[in-house]
Amino acid sequence: MSEIAGELARVKGAFAQPTLTLLHQRQAPVVITIFRAAFGRNNRPIPTARLHTQVEEHLAGVREAGETDLPTGSGRDICQRWMRGQWLVRSLDEQGQEVYTLTSHAQQALELVKNLSRDRATLSEHRITTILGTVRRFNSEANPDRGSRVGILNEEIARLRAERDRLVDGEEMVGATEDYMHEGFTELLSLVSALPSDFARVEERFAAIRGEILAAFRAEDRPAGEIVDDYLARADALMTATHEGRAFEGAFALLRDDALVTQLREDLTALLEHPLADRLLSDADRAELRGTVSLVREGLDRVLSQRSRVTATLKEYIVSHDAVRDRELEQTLRQVESELMTWIATTGPRATHDVALLPARASVEHLRERFHDPADDVLPEPITVADPADAPAVSLEELVAHGGPQLGTLRERLREGRTRGDARTLGELFDRLEPSLRRPVEIFGLLHLAAGLAAPGPGEPETYAAVRHDGSRRTFTVPRVALPAPDAEPDTRPDTRPAPDQQEARA
């Protein structure tokens, strides 16, 4: 293979990575925007149902902004497509709830877009100074010549001592320029933003190891001890032979050193309090730098949680694996095979025998579902009789105000109104009553008394302005009932005259 062909194969392999497939699609800006809005910079786990709803809401907002090229389907369908693209991963959190997190490929894409969106110079004094200092420090730690290492350290000590003496003598302090500070903050933010994807790669490696261990246990083609040894060897290799593992170990060592953590916090605080920091950093950048230590802690916690899940898988298998039961099953299968060979030897080639796949069920007429509980025979607490003196005092007027219609008084008012003839309808009669007889319940009393006099007539309904016992007013709409004249009223009273034979007897 020629050099250009090999280079083409390497480039094709890079483009096949999920990071570039995410950035290469037409809808990449929309997808990256949704990922940044939903997960933030810390890649916090989101419950599955909540992310489905958030995706639909974010798509609606982008659609209102005028974007037309959007993913189709429901939030659940879109998240499943993103999982197949290896940009989302679904797992269980510590409470057993299904959550989504971004994969390391998706976080790399977010980091690349974030770096490209920042304004940064291609060449600056800070960049050259950083390269020189890194190369010098790297050489002082890796140079195999003892004399060279000592010479480099002596030069650094002399330079630092001269700078310290100059400052102690009160000479002028050379301040950092705005370009120098801007470039320094940009590189620092780039380094911090790369941490979540590094932790995610270590977490994904442990998740892959867990899946392989479960598959090996289910296959049962190797002894359990060999599988455990393989896991321990791979875990050690992950922490020592890979870039992500070494980064994890370094971060873990940093957090175990309280002095280093304190120094990191103090240095970040001093940089954020620099006079130029307010003009060069946005609120989001300041929050990102201020939360560097918590970001590292959260990433470590997720990695340790994933490693604990792998260890729990091993422990569960080792504890639950019953070697005696496996031997009993193997003996049973061997006995079945022996009986089968004996039956084949004594029967013809076309002989059949019905064998039940499952044992027959035991028929039980009745199973006791409930047993005697002595607590069920305990008598309830005795009912206490309330003292009548504790009852609140209620007057007769209050009882009447809360009671039903006053039929006796209403009957007299109805008779008087018909006699005078000043009310043509039941509603007009109701409006002329005193407030105590204009409660809402009195409307039902009037309708009851007027039921035998006339039926509701056609036309518009009638309005009744009722007055409650507390003085508030309420309006009701009732079918209009016309009041007939007194002579048109049928005599519905019972006949109390004596019968003819009784009259003769009295005569």
C-alpha cells in the first residue's frame, strides 16, 4: 500500500468515528444545540422521559426561530436514533432510574464546536511561552542524563530566586497584557472543557468490560476464576496503558491531595479576581472555571460508580453461583441420557414415547389464605359521649335562617297577593316579600305552593333576586308562573259536609 493510500485509509477511519458522523450530518447544528441546552457542560444524567420532553420542546423552539431542517419523530424516536449513532447512552443510576448521558464521542463534538466558537489567536506570546515552558519541564523530568537534569533545575532555581529578589527589593512589577490574559484564559477553558469527555471514555470502557463479563458468564465456556482474573488484568491495563486511564489516575491522585486541591482553588480564585478577568470572561466562562474542582469530582464519581457496578457483577455471580446445584443438574442430565440409551437399545427405530415437558400441577382444593390474628378480636375503643354543654349556642332565628322554606307564611303571602291582585306572576310576588322570605330556598317553597294553581307559561323566563341570611344577593332564573285570580282557583280543600243520610238522621 502506498503512502497516500494508507493516509486515505486512516482519514476514512477517522470520518467513520461517531464524533465526525455527528458533525458531518446536515442537522448537526440543531443536534449540537439541543445537547448543549439539555446536558450543559457537566454532562449530567437526565431521566429518559424528561429528555424526551425536552427534545420536543427544544425542537419546537428551533422551529419557531425559522429552522426547517429538523429531526422528525417524537422525542423518544429521536433519542433512540441518537443512541444508535453512539451519541447517547442509556443506563441506570444509583436509584435504579433510567437516565441518558452523552457519550465521549458526542462530548468531543461539543468540545470542538465550543473551541471553534471562541475567538482565539493562532500565534501569541502566551502560546510560545507555554510551549517553551512545557518543553523545558518535560525535558527536566524525562532527560536520562543526571547532569542535564541538575543543570536545568539550577537554572530554574536561579531564575526564580532572581525574580523573587527583584520583587522583594521593590522594583516594578511587569503586568500581563490583555492579549496574554485572553490567550491564557482561552487555553485554560479548552483544557477544562476536555475533562468531561475524558471521564466519559473511561466510564464507557468500564461499561464495555461489564458487558463482556456478563456475556462470558452467560456463555459458561470458561471457568469463573479465569473470567475474574481477566477482568482484574484488563482493569489494571485500563488504568495504566491508556491515556484516559492515566488521566483518571492523575485526577484521582489530585483529589486525594488536599494541598493540591486547595492550591488549585486559590489559583483559580486569583485568576478570576484579576482586573482584566471581568472584561475577558463571560458569566458562563467564569462559572466553568470556578466549577473545575466540582467537575473533576463529578467525573470521578461516575467512573467509580461504573467500576463499582462491574465489581458488583462479579460479586453477585460468585455469591449466587451454586457449584453443588450445577453438579446435581449434571448428574440428572447424565442419568436421563443413560435411561435414553437403554430405551433406544430395547425399542425399534420408529418407536415413540410421550414425555411431558413440564411436571403436572398439584391439585389442591383449598389453601388457607388467612390465619387467626389475635389483634382482630380486640374490641374497639369505647365511644365517648359529648357533653351537651360544649355545643355552641344557636338561636332560633339562626336555625330558621338556615332551614327550609317557611310554607305557612308563604301560603298566607300567596293568598294575600292573589287577593290584592297587585302581582301578576310569582316572581313579582317574590320581589314584594320581606327579606326574610326572599331566601333562595323560599323560591322552591313558592313553586311548590303554586304547583296546584297554574303551570309555567311559555315565553321568557323570570328573574328572582334572592337575599341570603348573611345579606348577600343571588339571582336565579325560573320559568314564569302566572298567578290566576282568586275565583279561578279550584277548590282543592276536603269536603267536610255530612252525607245526606247523616243529615236526615240529624233531622
